Amino acid sequence: MKPKIYFLIYISTATVPFSKKDLLELLAKARQNNPARDITGMLLYKNGSFQQILEGPKERVRSLFAKIKSDPRHMGVIEVLSGEEDERQFPDWSMGFYDLNSAEAAAIPGYTPFLNTPLTDPQFLSNPGILHRMILTFKKNTVSKS
């Protein structure tokens, strides 16, 4: 029997807004480090808020999440949802990324005005499945992967 894949979704707020250059540097570092950790996932960014799903071996995902929580670039880091799935949702993505502030975001099928809601809004915490579905929508409809 194939082992289950652990996933964790969190939200956080940047202590200082990230420029496009900052986001690309963060993404490059994740894409460099995650394959060795056997971690895949996707990162969404909007107006200083992050939403990320990490997936892989539980101990490695939890270790990376602990590092993220202690990163001074983040505040208000909240684990929204975690669990196990039969297979990876992002098997070929060392870290997919989408900037929800970009002009292209509004053209993606499934993008609605609801996505203008801050990623740290309490309604996401009360219904974490929304965040999971949102990440999967962007996975399905974007080609920005690595």
C-alpha cells in the first residue's frame, strides 16, 4: 500500500510588503531547497498576505513550517488545515506560485471578486476548505509551475 502524503495549509502576513523582486527571490529559494526535502506545493500572495500549501513527508513539512513560523518576514502565521491525502496535488511543482495582485489573475477561470478578500480574513479560518479549493483552482488553471 502506497503511503499517504501529508499536507499543511497556512496563512501569514508579511511584516513588510514584498516587491515582485522579493517574491521571485523567495520562490527561487523554495524551488532550490524543496526537491531535496521531497516537498512540493503552491504559494499564493496578495496585498502582503501569503497562503501556502506544503506537501511531502510529515516530519519534513512540519520542520519547514516551524522554520517559516520563526522567519521574521512573517507575522500572524496560522495553520489552517493539515492532513493526509492519497497522492500529491502538486507532484511536479517544487513550488508553484501565483501573485493574486497581478493583472493576469483576474483572467484565470474560477477567479471571482471573492478572491479580493484578504487571505487572512476570518472567514477563511472558519471554513479552511475554501483555501484548499482556491489553491487547487489556481493549480488547475495556471501554467506557472516548476
